[in-house]
Amino acid sequence: MRLAVLSDTHGNATAFEAVIHDLHSQSPDAVVFLGDIVMRGPQPSECIHMVRSLKPLAVIRGNYDDMFTKFPEPGWVPSNYKQELVLRAYEYDCERTAKEDQIWLSNLPVELSCEFEEVPTEMYHAGPNSLVNVVYPWAPLDELDSLNKYEHTKLVLYGHVHHAFARQGRGRLHVNCGSIGLFDGDNRASYAIVDFNKSDIAVQLRRVTYDLESALEIARERNMPDIAAFEYAHRTARYPYNALKQLT
Ligand SMILES: [Fe+2]
């Protein structure tokens, strides 16, 4: 069985289209999506519809999906630059997503456990019991061990940290499919293909280039707020918040 693992489009439908094109060449039997469909990119609604059109076996809720459907509390005022960006992204996405899609996002599950062939698997956005916990590829084994709930699990799939990797932990394999719409260190989109043969697991971490200029053009046409942050993040493949503060 061949499983495609996708995550973190963050409203970047141009990158998502390129990934779906590559995905067709891989002919997966099933697709799972691990969260953060919306926020911080120009096309949140398109990304929601593209995820749904793939008829995924599971769609897990990400921290940005969660924030988008609950945020902000009445009277909430941003207290720093990052929160100002988040508020503007929230307002932009609210105007461009249908109520029905917002309700769909708010009902996504936060985890799924199932078996692929003979491989017990757990899936999360960031990890069990948290949508925001950060476990990087270079984390100590004790931190990797925090990513599963059940001792018999042989595979953990997650997203959130925008770093694609596969690493054997104590008793199970951990696979992060990386990010389609936002990047860290490599400005190509990433996703994972996992092949199961009974209890054997083989992983491909795939990288896909896409037309950034076209994504920027869409962002400009739609007057997306904070385009400089979006452009900086994609041109440099870096986290934009600290660097951009000085430019604004
Ligand atoms: Fe994300």
C-alpha cells in the first residue's frame, strides 16, 4: 500500500497545485493531510477545496486551522508584531472562506490512530495532546518518544515544524512530511510517500519546485496583507517574523 502524507499548505495554493501534479506521478492508494491548511498565504479557500478534492483518508487539525476557527477572543488586542501579522491573516482568511468551510475546519479531528497493512500508526499535526509542541528532526530521542501515545505503534506521522525528515526512534519510525506552503531552509514544497509491505516501511521525502512569482502575483492582486513577510519567507526559506520587523 502506498500512502501520501501532506501537510501545512498555509494558503499557498500555487505550491499545492505543484505538489498535486507530482502526487499523480506517484499514484498513492490513499492520502492523509496533517493540518495547517489556511493562514499566511493568499488562497485559503482554494487550499481547503483542494484538500477535500483529494478525498483524504484523514485530515488532521493544525494549530493555524484551530486558531482561525476560534480566534480572536472578543476585545483581544495584539501585543507584538507576530500577533499583528496573525490578526491580519485571520481577517484576510475570514473574508475569503465560506462559513461552511470554516465549520468543516472547526470539526477536524486532532489525531488518528490506525493500521496500514501490519503497521500500527499514529498521526498528529504536532504531537499527542498539543497542536503547537515543537519536535525538530534533531531532537533528542526522549523528545521523539513524546510523539506517540501507544507502545505498540510502529510509525508516527506529523507535520507542524516544516522540516521533512524520517528518523528511527526507540521502537518506531518518525516521519515528518515537511511543509507544502511555508519553508524552513529549502524553498521547495515537500511531502512524503510511505510504502507499506506487510510490516516493512519505505519512505520517500519528495521536494517539488513551484512558481513563486505566480503566487506573489495572486497575493498582490488580492491585496493580501504583509506580502513582504510572505515574499521573504519564500525567497529565503526562512522564518520571517524577526527579520521583517526591521523592514516595516
Ligand atoms: Fe504550519
